[in-house]
Amino acid sequence: MSATTGEAQERARALLTSDALERAGEPGATEKGYLDLLGGDAPASTGTTQDLMLTRAVPAIYERWWRPALARVAKGLTGPGMAEEIRIARLLMGLEIGNCVLDVACGPGNFSRAFANAVGDTGLVVGIDASETMLDRGAAELARSATSNLALIRGDATDLPFRDASFDAVCCFAALHLFDDPMAGLDEMTRVLTPGGRLALMTSVQRKLAPRGPAKPLTERLSGMRVFRQDEIAEALQQRGFEDIHQRLSGLVQFVGGHLAAA
């Protein structure tokens, strides 16, 4: 583990709950270049799509080929590309120098590294994912980039290991629809946000081209991908105290953001 990686991990440790800190002290928790809080207790896969994320092959091509290709199919030919997705995420979160940012289901950390550049050395970005293979790839990229304000953590997105109100902004792009319990994931993202903190989501949305009727639950069970109703996520954020909610639809994808009401 490099000195820069160690510095960011130490800053991230200060945000952990007491239980998570105990797990962080277990043998081997930091030897891979990321902090492993799961060990052999990874969450169960929700289906075929998530199974592929756990292989060695997909993480190797995820950032350059896999994620852009799948996103292009979902968003349509006129939908935003990967660089535009990152810009949308940054705008929805309103990133500023010094912000503390959580990237949920960060994969190999391509968005996390962009956020780290945006918040500067005084800021901190924490990327969390359950996939060892994704984080192995991310740790290698992190070492090559020598980024000093990004820490990667292996953990459960529906049971985040962070103290309440730890982050100024939270991002979860292209993952919420893969969670076993997406609403529990939203609960956790809300919990770790500071009052006034900002949330950015990219996830599925029900459109005319998506499966409907009896085919919809069957397709979801086989793929492990949930398709949300067009108003479902925005309503869920309102119920959790978010304000100024923005939603943009692109093909079978929606971008949603808002800020948590101040206490």
C-alpha cells in the first residue's frame, strides 16, 4: 500500500462506525490496497448481472468497454456518454473543493477518481463496493494514479459502515437497480448524508420499451435488475426528506438528484 493510499484510508477510517473499525483492524483487511470490511461475508448476488461483476473478466474491461457499451444500449444513441455521465453526477452533487464524497457501488473507481480531482487535496472521496475483483482493479488504477484523497472500501451498500452525517455528497450510478433491497440502500445513503447534503443517482426507469405485465417480474428475477416506475425514485427521495429533486430520462435510464433538507 502506497503512502498516498494509506493517508486516504486513515482519513476514511475516521468516518467508520465502531463496529466497522473493529473489522478494519482484522488481519489482511488492508493488504490489497483497499479496506476490506466484508472478508468472506459478501452480500448474496441478486442475479446474472451481479454475478458477472464478480468475475475477473468483466472488471478488466469494465471501464473501457463493458460499462460504456451497456450504458449506450440503455440510454439510446442520443443519450449521454461516459464523460457526460460524470459531469451530470458532479452537477447533481454540486461538488466543491473540500467536499467529502461517497461513491456507492464504485466498481473499479472510474467515477471516484474524477470526483477526487473535483474536490481537491482538502476533500476526500470514499468508493465502496462489494466486489473483490472490481476493487482489485480499482486499487491497481489508484496506485498508478497516485491519487492522495481517494480511499476504496469493500462493504455492503445496504448496510454502510459509516457514521451518520459523514458525507457532503453521495453518488450511486448504475447500481441501485441491482440491490437486493434498493430502498434500504436509499435509507443508508440518506443516513450518511449531512443536512443539506446532495445525492446523485443513475438507475433504471420503466419506459415503453421495458418489459411490462407478467414479463416484468420474470425478467427482473432472471437478470437481477429491478426496473423502477417513472415516479418511484423521486417519490422515495421526497419521503426521505429530499428537496429540489431533479429527474432526467434517457432511454431506459434516469438521472435523479436532490439535496437533503437541513435539520
